[in-house]
Amino acid sequence: MMFSIVCGLLLLLRYFFEIIQVKQTSMLPTLKDGDKVLVFRHLPKYWLKKNEIVIIRPILKNSDPYKCPPYIKRIVGLQEDVVNITVNKYYEEKNIIRNLKLFYKLKIPKGFIFVQGDSQYSTDSREWGPIPINNVIGIVIYKFSNQ
């Protein structure tokens, strides 16, 4: 009897939670490559809040989102929010690399979120555009100490 209760609890926990190892640097300094996080996976779209770190399936040109590895990003805007976006564009002029900062506002459509990495070198919604809420796999609820 006790064995079946423990097995049932473990299956239930596996359904709701997952431990994921970070395999990118776009969330530096918050999360480093190799860090482990606990992710809440059950119907994440109903629990989303600004500034939460989420695991998403990105929309990449000419690729199936289910075949791409998941990305970890921070929510900076929810559906129908207006977000201020800064994009760095680099160009060469007379053998000198120049940086042009572009600023604009974007109203996020219903059913979408806007995500960014904490690193300035992150590839995120500034490049992809808003992400469908249904592409959220889970919400990071805990970072394990990496000592």
C-alpha cells in the first residue's frame, strides 16, 4: 500500500515538475551554463507573470518549434502590454564598426508574450517578435545552488 502511494506521488510530481539543466548563456548573470532549475510544467500559460523566467519553444525561421531545443528567457511583457524595446544594430562604415541603438514601442497581441534574456547578447523576442503563450513549456520556480 505504501509503495503504491509513493509511486503515485512520484508520478504526480513528475507530471507537474521537471529539473532542467541550463545549456546557454543568454540569462547571465542570473543563470549560468550548467545551472539546474526546477520547472513547473502544468498548464503554465495560466500562471504567467511579468519578470518570471520561463522555458519556451522559440519560433525560428524555417524550423519546427518542436524540433528546436527549448530556450530559457524572462517575461518582459504579457498579452496586450506595451513594451519599450531597444535593439543594437551594428554596421561598418569606412572600416569602423558602429553601433546604432533603435528604440520603439510594441503592443503585444492577445495570446502572446514578449521574452528577453538577461544578457545583452541574448537572442530573444527583440529578434523573433512576440512568442505565442502556447509555446511556454514551464515556469522556473527554483534555482539549485551550484557549489
